Amino acid sequence: MISVVQLGTVDYGTGLRLQQQLVALRKEEKIGDVLLLLEHSPVITLGRNAKATNIIASPEFLAQRGVEVFECNRGGDVTFHGPGQIVGYPIFDLRGFAAPDGKRKTLGAVDFVRRLEEVLIRACADFSIPTKRVPGLTGVWTDLKGRNFSRADSGKDNEAASAAEACREAKLAAIGVHISRFVTSHGFALNVNTDLSFFDLIIPCGITAKRVTSMNRELGKPLDLNAVAESISRNFGSVFSSQILWVDTLDALLGRTVGVPLQRPDEVRRLHEEGDIRWA
């Protein structure tokens, strides 16, 4: 069973502390698998492999736009979180999920990420947005094969058409996870009604050749975030072959024994003992 808690808007520092606490409880088997769904106030995060030069805006301009900057312990480069974007933090023990080939009892990191991509691909399909994976890149991207373009494009040869498609495809969701003693943290960010101008402040994930998009931009209209969150949760149940339990509050999840931690987290730059997969 996966318990889903929808938290509303949470600042990034609080989100980090909450993840740390839930990961510790999951390792101790004091809670089951949990999916946190939330929005962050505007923040740029730098992973362990981030290049500071991929933040284009000056500190003064970031402050003017109300954007915080955090260094964190995940792998990867620079990304943005903000209002209108659904961020999901699955706190899962991968030993509870078998590998798809049936040969391993524990789901591996790559297979876990592929499942997250599948959840988001299905959620986008629920809103009539065709998406896909891109070889060599993590995340979810618009799939132009399901769309009609100009007649000029239709006359191109296959190679030219493929090149045109590669230029047009855009990133709709970023994925980056950290795994420690089989327990996952961090997760995904799906651009729903996100103000995409914030991505002009950075080179997202260090990738210059592809643009960032949102469900709003693809459909030409804003979406109900609750409806998208419900779709994501439902598809988690399908992809992970689990029952979904909606939990109203953190107190209900934790039996009122623990609240959102008030103390500052451990230094977020400290490296954890086991692997991660970058935001890309």
C-alpha cells in the first residue's frame, strides 16, 4: 500500500527536513511507503554535480524575483521548483517491489526511475498530452509523433523530420532520486501551470539543446492541480501494483507522534552513503 499525502505549498528547506525524517522512519519500518505531493515556493536547487555557471541570473535578480537557492545531496545539475509545478517525493522501500524481469526480488534504481517515468507518461495521457522517454536522458518529454505539424514538415525526408522533431520536443517532467539502504527520496517535478520564465534564470539540468514546457502550454489552458495529483496517484497504484490510500494530514500518517520537524536539517551538502540518479 502507498499512502499519499498532499501538502500544498511547502518551502524547500521544510521539504528536505520532512524527507529526512520520513526516510529514517521508513528504514526503521515505523511507516509504510509514502508519496508526498506538493508545490514549492520558488527555488533553484543544485545537485552534487551542479555547475554554478548554470545559474544565469545574478543573486540580486534572484532575490528580486523571490527565488531561493539550495544546495542538496542529490546528484545532477541545476533545476527549478515553484508554484504550479507538482513535486512528488516517493519514500519507498524498494525491497517491497520485484524487478520486472522476475529474477530479482528488489527493484533496482534504473527500473524505479523507469516506473516513475511511466507514471508521469500515463498521467499526461489522461489529459491528452502525448509524451515519451528520450534515449540517454531521464525525464518525460513531449511526443511530437502524435501531433500534426505544417505541410512543409510533412514533405521532409525521414532524417530531416526526425531532426525537426528533436528540436521541438520539450521537457515536461524532471526526475531525480536518491537511494539509501533501499529507501528512496527526492523524486519528480511535473510542470503543470508553472511560470516557465523562471527556467530562463538557469540552464535546466545543464541541457541547452531542448526547451522546457508545461501541461498548460501544451494544452493552451490552465489545469486543476488536484485533478493532476489524483491522476498521478492513480497511476502510481497501477504502475507499482499497489493500493493507494489518501491520507489527509501528516499527523494522520504518523499517528500524531511526529510533526514537521522544526530544527534545521543536517548539512544538505553532506554526501549520503549510497547512490543517486541526477535530475536530468
